[in-house]
Amino acid sequence: MTNWNVILSIARTHLLTKMKSTVTASLGVTFGIGAYITLVSFMTGLNHMLDDLVLNQTPHIHMYNEIEPSAAQPVSLYEKFDGGLNKVHSIKPKQSQLKIHNALPILHYLKDQKSVKGATPQLRSQIFYLSGSIELGGNLVGVDIMEEVRLSNIQDNIVEGSPEALRNTENGILLGSGLAKKMSLNVGNRVQISTIKGTVFPLKIVGIYQSGIAEIDNVQSFANLKTVQRILGEPENYITDINIKLYDLAKAGPMARLLEKQFKIKATDINEANAQFETGSNIRNIITYAVSITLLIVAGFGIYNILSMLIYEKMKDIAILKATGFSGKDVQLIFMSQAMIIGVAGGVFGLIIGFFLSRIIDNIPFETEALPTISTFPVNYNPGYYVIGIVFALISTFIAGYLPSNKARKIDPVRIIRGT
Amino acid sequence: MATVLETKNINKHFKKPVNFHVLKDISFKVKDGEFASIMGKSGSGKSTLLYILSTMDTEYEGELFLNEELITGKPHKELSQIRSRHIGFVFQFHYLLSEFSVLENVMLPAKKLGSKTYEEIEHDAMEKLNMLNIGQLAKKRASRISGGEKQRVAIARALINNPDILMGDEPTGNLDSYNAENVFQIFKRLKEEEGLSLLVVTHDLDFAKRTDRIIEMEDGKILS
């Protein structure tokens, strides 16, 4: 029979009378867990931010017509040359349209798919921004702005004005922030644009778009799909790109392959487009975990040391406890409960300290041109990390306490008492 | 008269550093209410025998009976139970837990046994302390009292579960003559007033002479 009251009261007395070692051991755990929480919150916060920065700008599947040479040149179709060594010099890309054939039915089809969260049409066109006699080359993207807001983080990137303003203004444009700066334009001003064919159109600036990536902000602007179609003089089914957002990111690859076959069109999925990026975040995650596990193991060794010392000091007490009727298991439980008390107290304090450090980091100003929506360092308050933290604290203190306490269990009282 | 403790042909070898036959065919009995002492020179095996009798040492051949029940071969867990219920032990050194108060030290074995409520244990512990004239020390830390007082606390602790037999390994060995006499008087009173059986290992001939029976040991054998 285990008498927990007695065991815990002995454990408590030991801990309280050896306050210094208790505090040291607990602080070891506290700092280990605190550092782990801080580090993991901060690192994953950064990782998330970087992921969002790139990934949210990329649709899960992007469909467009690729300008490329035909895979099979006419000569290879001609039977008489079959088996011969045919060589074709200066192959040119296939004559084809930029627009997606049957774009509207494809869009309808996609929107009916269960796994698709949404599909948005886009019309990308090369244009010039006119500023006096200066022409700046760039793109104008025609979008269904409210669908974009629903499916991507475009709203975060509109630093002035609003998506609603674009929807409500037929001749509106969301001007790239780099362009706005170059041409000294602001919301409410007008900007003249010229198509490649030479037609000039005035558009009203209803917002400024800043993605954080300078190469985009210096060339790209957004307008309503219909406006761009009108500027280019194209009908309503003229669509060059379809962006698809899925419910499940993992399905992007297979679905892209399927769409390519089904519609004879180029479809790239998010993983293809961001392969190196994925590698980067994986490596950052590995580093985060390697550092945190090291911290926790160091904390574990601290506990192991202090408990070993404590047991060495208490050798006589252990012997006398055994002589007065405590079993080896009772003695082990006494030291195990000390370890676990240290683990729980240290772990909980560690979580609290980790949380406060995260709060502090969260409030450090971090302003950068590249990230318009971010004003302080990003921190991830995922409760999962706190659970991992406390669980690891308990496991490591359990192991660190188990080994010395097992030694205490095996101590032979006769040998200690007789001093041999 | 009932037998409290009985050994039959107990043999023990020390395996390290060389094989050494410490106890040779030890057979004797301690009767209920008897005050026996074991005497002998250093190395005669008397302490070794006592630790076997206390059930703490289990590496021996032969049979040990407590209250006419065979103890030999029982698992460690059961032995701790038997030890706390039936045997009180007083060592040469007091071995009190220095961080605990005197009262807590005395109460500990009873708390472990858990057959009484906290209040009963506290009451019993105070009673034992008062009986040994150290009731006024109850709240003091065990590390803050004198040597003679510590040994009396250790006796109170050995008595808390009302054992059948009290064993002592040179309980007066570390005490001055005044305190040694005091401890002897306590033992005698326990035997006379409470009918407790006592088995004490000692070097002190004066002490041994005044007990009911002297068991003399030499070279691992009982002489008389």
C-alpha cells in the first residue's frame, strides 16, 4: 500500500529544506522550457510570415497558356520520314492565343468541383503607364476583385484605398506602390495608360497596392476584369489566367496534372512553383527543433545532477526510512515525486516566462518596406507548443528523476547504517 | 511462554572480498518479555546477526521465525510491512531525519504503516515522548537537540508502532555514561511496564550484566 500523504510530505520537506537546490533545478527546467517556447513561437511566427508572404501570393493551381514550341513538329507526323533522323532548325513557338480557350465553361466547371474553394479569372496584359512624356512599361491585371479578396490575401496588400472602391469604380485602378512613387501619384489622382496597340486610357487611382516584393510593385497594377477587357478591345470571355484555390493544399499536384490533361492547358501547382521555398522552411523548422531539444536535454541533465546530489546527501535518511518500514518503492516514489514537482513547477514557470518573452518580442517594432502589413515581429501563439513544452518538461524530469531514484530504491540500508 | 523470535541454523557468508563464513549455525530463541543482550568482540558477527534478525538483511541460509511465523523468503515489500509493524530498531547512531521536527520523526513509521488516523498517531507520539521525558522537545528540529535526547527520540520512534520486539545495535555506544544509564533504565522500564521483548547488541559489559540473559558470540558462533 502506498501512502501518498506521507511520501508527499517527506518530498515536500526535502524540497523546502533544500530550497537552493530546488530553485536551481526548477530554474534549469524553467529556462529550458521558457527558451523553447520563446524560440519556437518566434521561429514559427517568422516561418509563417515568410510562408504567407510567398504562398498567399501564389494560387494553389495556376492555369494559363504557355507560349512554347509544339512538342511534335510536322515533319515527325509525315509517314514517309518515319524512322529517319529528322533535324529541324530554328523552331519557332507555336502560333497560339494567350487567352484560355473556353475559359468561362472551365471556370464554371471548376466552381462546381467539391475540392475547389474558388477559381478566379484574370486577364494579364502588357501596358505602358504614361507620365508626361515618359512611358513606364508594366502589367495591368484584370481581376474579379471581390473573389480575389475572398480567396487570397490581396486585401492585406492594399495599403491605401479599399477593394470595395475598385469594385464600385468602373475606371478604377489599384496602382503598384513603386509606380505611385515614381510618378508621384496618390489615391484620387488619374493615371494614363497606353495599350501596346497605342490606345490611351485614363484610369482613376482608387488604391495603392504593395506586395512587399519590389519587382512586382514597380510594374503591376490591378483593375476590374471588364475594364481591362474593354481597354484591350476584347470580348468578355477573354481570360488569360485562372487561379484556383483548393480546400486541401496537398491535392494541388494531382489536380493540376488532371486539369492539364483535361483542358490541354498549362497548369502549375503551388509546390512546383515554390519548391526551393519549401526546402527553406523545412530546414528552418529542423533548426528550430534541434535547438529546442538541445535546450530541453540540458535542462534534463540539470535535474539529473541535482537529484543525484540530493540522493547522495540523503543516503542515511534513505537507509533509516527503509529500516523503519519504508519499502524501496516508497523511497523511489519520494524522490520521483520531488523530480516531478520540480518538473511541473519549473515547466509551468517556463511556459509563463516563454509566454511573456513572446509577448515582448511581439511588441518589438519590426517595420520593413517589404512587409507592409507587419509592424512588429511575428509570433506564433500556437497552444500546441505549450502542450509540447510541458509534456517534454514532465518526460525529461521523469527520466532525470527515475535514474537516481532507482538507485535510491536499491540502496541496502544495512550497508549504509554499518558504514561499510 | 511464547517465543517472539527464533532462529534455526542461520549461516551467512560474506562473498567479498574473499569468501568468509561470518555466522555459523546460529540457533536461539528470545521469549516474550525477555531482555536479552548479545555480547562479543568486534568481528564476532553480532551486528551481522542483528541485521538478519531485523529482516533488513535477507542474504543468509537458515530459517527465521517472528511470532512463530516463518519470515525467511518473503518478498521485500512484505518484509518492510513486517518490520514496521513488529520490530522497533535503535541504532548506535540516532539516524533521525534532521530536516523534520522531533514529533514528525517519531510519527513517520506510524504514518507509513497507516493503520491509525493522524490524530491518533500524534497523540501516541506525544505519549511516547512524554514517557521518555522529552515531550517538551516535540516541536524542535531534530538537528537542534543534544545527543542523549536524540537517542531517546530514536527510541520513541522505534516504539511508535507498538512493536513486539525492540532491537538495538549498540544503542549506548555513542553516549556518555549518564545518558547510557538513562537509556538502560528506559529499556528496563519498557520491559517491566510494557512487557516488551528486547534484544540488544552491546560492547558494554556493565550494561549486559544487568540484562536477563547474555548471548555471547565468538567467531560467528554462540558460546552460551
